[in-house]
Amino acid sequence: MTELLLKNVRPFGGGVTDILIRDGRIARIGLGDAGTVAIEDGGGAIAIPGLIEAHAHLDKSLWGMGWQVHQAGPTLEDKISTERRLRREWNIDPARQSARQVALAASHGTTAIRSHVDIDTDQKLWCFEGVSATRQRFRDVMDIEIVAFPQSGLMIRPGTLELMDEALANGADVVGGLDPCGIDRDPKGQLDAIFGLAQKHGKPIDIHLHEADDLGAFSMEMIIERTRALGMRGKVTISHAFCLGMADRARAASLTEQLARQDIAIATTAPASRAVPAAAEMRAAGVRLCAGSDGIRDTWGPYGNLDMLERALFIGLRNNFRHDADVEYALQICTQGGADVMELESYGLHEGAFADIVLIDAETVAEAVAARPKRKLVLKRGKPIARDGQALFSVE
């Protein structure tokens, strides 16, 4: 039996208390010693559950490879084709690069990641195998969920479906999809294929939907209908969902109501450059909302750092959140929201939960989001994995 006592911490910015951790779980929240082997004094820091990165691309970052001049053109197809070319040219090794991102994410307080991993007829299973190796290597410090993702298209690249099927049979956790109209130009074919894979393997679905306005609404309605018809309520996520930011608010409200009825979750990155789902409207309608960094420092763009506390800030800014309660909801999207979508077992700050805990020096949760101080301590199953903004494990 291993024990750790976190003394003088404030769960979610509340009163000072202690958290007793036993064998990787929270055994007690309350003041008092317990003859523990180890004690960590939080010094009045806020305690929150581990941050959840619910939309990442661990296989494609250039992090740690030096600065590279951006080459991709402005369209989605430009970015996809440029990335496909540069993967081998620049040796963007998915095992090496995903490992670097695990350490980066941990340093910022993330304890679980859902990563979309490219599968296509050029790369085949190279990216999946690389991220799978990282998942196994760092299984004690990070929960990693892999989405088999047809980044280059599914119907337009024959053979991709079979590769996705193979990845799902060999450990991929989620079936991915991408712009059924805009990329594949065959919404029925793509959705039949990915829902078919989900049914075959008993896996959930996470579909990138960049399509805006009426086109995106059309694709979203098809996704909703298949979710209903196939009894997959609560097992589908739509990432980005830019169409929900359309000018036609009545239609957006109708889509939101349908999403809630089928318990289809939305994953947002809260980008500054696109219309996005309105977080307050999603919450009021009962739509589950999670968040992620998307790709960081990659061939698509030079930005990002896998800091989900900063992502909560972006959500607050993008949704004009100013009151403390609203800012706290932005953080909830990046914690409990992601945990719900990933269906993480025993998540949270309560007795019996896994001790995935982050300590932050701030007066309130809202200040923690606004100021984004270095994470004082990060625990995974009760063991320190990062301290003062630095991972405590090596990836090189």
C-alpha cells in the first residue's frame, strides 16, 4: 500500500483541506494526518482534477524539431497534401513526436489525451503504430485514446477503409471521420463506412466537421440521423462543428436541440478565425462540450502548446465569458467535459476517484484561467509526473 497526503490545498478554490491518496485513488478529503509515508504541502494552492486534452494530433507536431517555415496553402486540401508530402521529407516520426507531446502536456497538467492519428494509403499504419508505442511506453503517466482518422479522405482514397479496420482491430479506440461532403464528396458513402466500422468493432465515433453554414448543417443532420437510427446515442462526437456558429441562429438552435436529443458531444478548439459553437447555448441545451488544442506547431500552423488551461482562456475569450462562474465553466469544459466524452473511469476530485490532480497557485479558479501560472504539481494516480511546469520523466 502506498500513501501520499496532500496538505493545505483548496479543491476548486474552496476552503483549505487535505487530500489523502492511497494506492492511486483519493481515499479521503478532510483535515488530518494519517501516518502517511509521504507528504506534499500545497501551500494553499488550488486543486483541480487533471486537465483533459480531448482533441489532439500527437502524430504530426514538429515540437522539438526546430523552427520550420510554413509551406501550406490556404485551403484545407492544401494543408492535407502539404503535410502528407512533408511527413517523410522532414522525418516527422510519430513515435518520437508523440512522446515529446506527452511530456509537454503533462508539464501543463494534462493527464488524459484523445488523439486523432492519420491513416491513409501513403502512411498506412505508420502513425498509428508510432502513437500506439508511445501510449504503451507512457501508460503510467498519461491515458491516451487513439482515433483512427482518415485525414486525406476515405472514399476518395480506396484502401483507407481497410487500413482503418485493421487499426481498430489492433487497438485504436475510436472511429474517425472528416467532412463527408467537403473532402469525400460522398456523405452517404463515408457515413455508411464509418458507422459500419463503429458497429463492427463496438467503438464510438469522432468526426471532424469543418464544413460551414448550410453544407455543415446538412452533414450534421446526416450524422444525427445515423446516430438515432443505429442506436448510438451518447457514442458520437462532432469536432469543430463550425456550422453551429452560422448566422442563421434559428437553424443552429434546431441542430443544437437535435444534438442534445441524441447526446452527441461537441469538441471545440475555440479558434479565433472561425465561427464556433456558442458554449453557453450548448450548455443551456444540455449538449456535452469538450475541448482540445488540435494540431500544435505542425505543418498546418506554428501555434499551440498543449496547455489546456490556456485553452480554457481561449474558450472564455471566444465566448465573451467575463463572470467568474462562466470562466469556471470554460475550465469545466477542459476537465469534466473531456472526461465525460472519453468516458474516463473514476475521474474527478472526490473520494474513490483516481488521484489525477493538478495544483495551481491562484486565488480563484477564474484567476487560474486568466493568469495561467505554471502548474505547481501534477499527479497521475497519486504519483508526481510534473513539478513547476516541468515533466519529471524523460522522453528522449
